Amino acid sequence: MTPAPPAGPLFAGVDGGGTGCRARIQDADGRTLGTGIAGPAALRLGIDRALAEVEKACRAALEEAGLDADALSLVHVAAGLAGVGRKGALEQLVQRPHPFRSIVYVNDATIACIGAHGSHDGGIVIVGTGSVGFAVVGGREVRVGGYGFPISDEGSGADVGLHAIRLALRAYDERAVDSSLTRDVMMRFHNDPFEAVAWMDPATATDYATFAPLVLRHADAGDPVARRIVRDAAEQIDELVRRLCECGASRIALLGGLASPMQPWLRRMSSAAWFLSKATQWTAPCISPGVPS
């Protein structure tokens, strides 16, 4: 049986990051009709690849909604993509053809902040494959970090993975402390540092971030090297939060794939008095920080 065409216009919000791409389609009354998931859509992976994943996620959302793929031409899309701020990226995006009724592109931090706080002032710190702090205060946008791995994105999954590999190689040389984490990391490379070198050449931030869950598991188990890496990452995230506080953000949502596992480590930070509460559906818990003295 052919699916019935939609009765009116459709609207899709798309969140495209370094780990994956999610789309949610709603009707004109704001009812969610379907959601879809696709692969990484960060622009550092290439504009064509990112746009292909955006389309794939939207098609999956239409399928879940029971709508024909032809309905894609009725969808107005707002796509938040990691890397929109890169030089020339937005200009290239708007020149690309697309199958939608219309599409606008913004940074993924912008849509995350809207998702967390709606039309109100507030900030977000994204801790996923990358990291960034972003806030809207009195109509003014504030951005902290998030300039891209490896020169920025401190405390992110990619950053954690990079430090784990670096310390594992040092331990292999007996220049640093050996631990269960460093041994497990080296086993990923068959205990051969030159396999790590070969892996490094084509590796992306997404590849480095795959080591973050391993580091967190070892840290929770008490591994001293892993605890050092995660503690340092928490300090970097804390720094993003503190800077947004200094800029006037009174409420900050902690978002991203590493938001939940990092929470116990963030609670140990002494620079701000934080309490955690539930935020909106697509966000992790919110933080209302006391401004450090």
C-alpha cells in the first residue's frame, strides 16, 4: 500500500556531528512524526559526505513516519553541522543542490543551544568527538574553543583518545608508567608501535574518539593512567563552563556522547558549585553553575 502524502508542510531538524547524524521530522503543529540516524556528518569529513548523511537521516525519519521518500521535497530543513564555521564552508554548502523544499545551515552548537534553552539565554558545552562551549547572552553569541582536532577540542573524545595513544607509546618505550590501559591500547595495534604509525596517517578525529570509552572504563576501574587522562579532560571541560559563566551564561547544558560518563568527574571540580537537573529531551543534564570567586 502506498503511504498517504502529508497534509501540509514538514519540518526537519538535523544534528550532524563527528560521530553520527540525527534527524527529526515534525508537522506544522509541532508533532514529531519520525526520527532517523545516519553516519558522521562533520564537514571536516567532506561536504559531499556530510550532505549525503543529512539526506540519509532525513529519509530514515520519513520512513519511520510512514511517508514516501518523495515527501523529501516537502521538507524544510534546518541542519546544524559541525564545522560550518570553517573558512568557506557555508559558501560551499549553499551552492550545493539538495532534494528538500528548503534548507538552512548553522553550526551544530547553535541548534544544540536552541534545543536546550529554546528562546531563552543559556549556554551549552558539547563533549563528544569534539568539544565546544557556546552561549547566547542578551542576544549576543559567545563561542569558546571548538576550533577542531587536534589543535583544539580539548577534553573531547578525540582528545582523550590521542592522549591515551601517546601515553601508551611512551609506556611501550618505558618512558612512562605502564598500566592496564596502556597495554590494552597497544593491543589494538598488536603491540607494534609502527602499526600505530600506519593507523595514524589516515586516522580522523572520529577514529581517535573510539578510544575514549576504553579510557573511561579503565578510569572507573581505578587505572592511574586512565584517571589522569580523564581528570585532565574534566578540567578542560570545566574551563569551558567557567568561561561561559564569566560571559554571563547562568544556565549551561552539558551535551554530547561523553556528557553522561564525564559527569562524575566534573562533580569533583572545585571551580564551580554545580547541581544537575533534567533538561529537554534531546539534551543531557543541565548545569547551573555558581560563578567562581
